[in-house]
Amino acid sequence: MSRSARSGTREEILDAASWLFAATGFKGTSLQDIAGAVGCSKAALLYHFDGKDAILAELLAPAVEAFETLDARLAALGDEAVRRAAVEGFVDLVMRFRREVTVLYGDLPDLLQRPAFAGVQEMTDRLLAALTGRSAEPAARAAALLVLGGVPVACMEPCGIGDDELRSALVRSAARALDPTGA
Amino acid sequence: MSRSARSGTREEILDAASWLFAATGFKGTSLQDIAGAVGCSKAALLYHFDGKDAILAELLAPAVEAFETLDARLAALGDEAVRRAAVEGFVDLVMRFRREVTVLYGDLPDLLQRPAFAGVQEMTDRLLAALTGRSAEPAARAAALLVLGGVPVACMEPCGIGDDELRSALVRSAARALDPTGA
DNA sequence: TCAGGGTTTGACCGATCGGACAGTTTTCCG
DNA sequence: CGGAAAACTGTCCGATCGGTCAAACCCTGA
């Protein structure tokens, strides 16, 4: 029961919260749940963070930042090189921030309507446009949307699926979205 | 304000609830939200249904039934015909019960852990096995999982994506999962 | 040793959740 | 018409939500 005061509690909270948010959703996870997973009291969470939303924001910050970096890199590329870069950049992003992306897209569209994440929505649209070669064809957009939708289940460790298999599946999935045949 | 007693209120409730559950999740939708969308009081919902869970159960019943039918049909097929039938059956199921499937897979894994839907979890596993040709290869399972994960976003009307585009995207997505190249 | 600040806790708050219940309105039918 | 059944509402309940606060804890440095 007793927890030694002073330690890396902040990191423990963020780690536990990321797992719980990814598994049961943001709204489906209570502060008590997080506190129980960490092994501290609910009040301790609110000492380290300004609230539940602040935990979420700090949790997603690195992923959002990586999203912005990718978005800026794509904007600096010529149209012909964009799609290839979009695929590998997107796959990299998903692999690195698996849990975060699961939380972000898993609670769509509720989460993206928050002012703090409104930019992610726009960046997702731009990524979608890049994946589909900026064509507004509904068929291509549908395919790309399906790819993005599959990402929230990217936490596949419990299913016995390793990093290599997940990465190759993501690459194939994303590559299919920009396959000109069948558009 | 006043609602005329006697009417198809049950259907109105189920329709409104399916939209709200798909959009904001089961846990993210309150009885007040549903009542507000229907235009009746919260107590009226509990007059027609035994509770929030009962609304969900009745909402998902047709989709679960269709799932069971597909599962039985696949079990009666020889292994060589299973995969082709699995793809078209799965796509048909998603197209017919778009909102229901979105609710069901969108609240994964919370929802599937309920005793009432435990069978769906097993059937999903069997469908996964059918899509991947019963091979336990992690790579193939990862690809199939991504396909299933993309389904919750299948409510694409707001994105201007019609039925034909969605269907073809689903077929291509599912077909990729059983593509022997790259397994 | 002891003061002081960072850390943690239990108790508590208002709001909202799903749900229960009695009473009122509306529809149906003899 | 009039009364029974169906449909619906307002109100209340206990539990839980996110969040606050004062008191207690523990580690550190003078």
C-alpha cells in the first residue's frame, strides 16, 4: 500500500494512463482506474496533473509533435514524391507512437473536436490527401480512411503479433491506399 | 415538447441510439442524449427497454445474428472455398449493418468482454482464421486484424463516400488480407 | 535534530450517471 | 361516452464521475 514519496510517479501515471486509454478509451477510463493501476490515490494524480484532460494532453503531446513534423516535411516535398514519403512517414509514426495513436484515433471523432487537437484533424485530412495523391475521388479516400481506421487496433502485442509483422502489414495496407489500380 | 403517445417510439429510440453509439461510443452516450435526440423523456426510454444495456443488446441483435449465420455457413464449407466466401460474406455483413458493426468493434475490447457478446469474439477469431486461411502466421493475422480494425470507421456518409466506393474499398481491403504474396 | 518543501492521503463537494416509481396523459374499444 | 390499458412524465435515489482541500507523510539539508 505505502508508496515511497518522491519518485518517477509522473512517468508511471503517463504509462498506466496510456495503456488504459488505449484499452478502454478515454471516457471509459476513470481517475480511480489509473490510480489503481499506478498504486496511488486519485488525489495524487491531480497533484501531478491539472486534471484528466491534462494527463491526456501530455500523453499525446509527443505523438502530435511527430504528426506536425511529418506534416511539415510533406508540405516541403514535390507532389510526385509526396505519396511515397507519406506512406513511410505514416507507418513510422504509427510504430513509434502506437498507444498514443490508438488513443487519438480510437476516440474519434469526439477527441478531435477538442480545440487542443483540432490541428490533428486537419493534418489527418492532409495526410489523407497525400495518401490518395490529392485526388478527391471518393473511392481513393474510402480506401485511405479504412487504412487510418485500422490503426487504432495497432496494439497487437496481446495477440502475439510482433513489430516486424505489424510494420509490414501497415506498409502493405498503406501502399494499397495509393495503388492506382481500382481507384 | 409534447409527444403523441402511441407510435413507433421503440424504432425511433433504436435508430437514434445506433447513431449516437456509433458516433460517440456506448459509454460516451448517456440516456439523456438519446432521449434528447428522440424528443422524449429519459423515463420513456426505460419504459420501452429494461435499461441502457437492453437498448444496446436489441440494437446489435440483428448484426450478431447475421454474424452467426455467416459463421455457420463458413463452417459448412471446404477449406479451399472458405476464404473467398469469408471475404464476400464479411463485406456484405459490414455493408448491411454498418452502424451496428461500428458500435460493436468501436467499443472493443470492452464490449466483447460482456457475456452477451462473448460469442462474437470467438466468431471474429474464426473469421480471422478464415481470412488468413487458418494459418497462424502472425503476419497474416496482423493484416486481417488491420482490416477488421478499419471497419469501425465504415460510417462514411458524412465524408461524402457512397455505398459503391465503400464496398469496393472493403473488398480490396479484405482481399489483401488473404493475398498469399507477402505473408 | 529539526525545520521545510515536495509528495501523498482521506474526506468531501457538486454534477451527472443509470435506474426506480407514482402519477398523469393519451389511445383504444366496448 | 367511459373505463382499462398503453404511453409518457416529473421526481427522486444511490453510485460514480472529475476535482478540491486541509492534514499528514517522508525525504533532505542545515
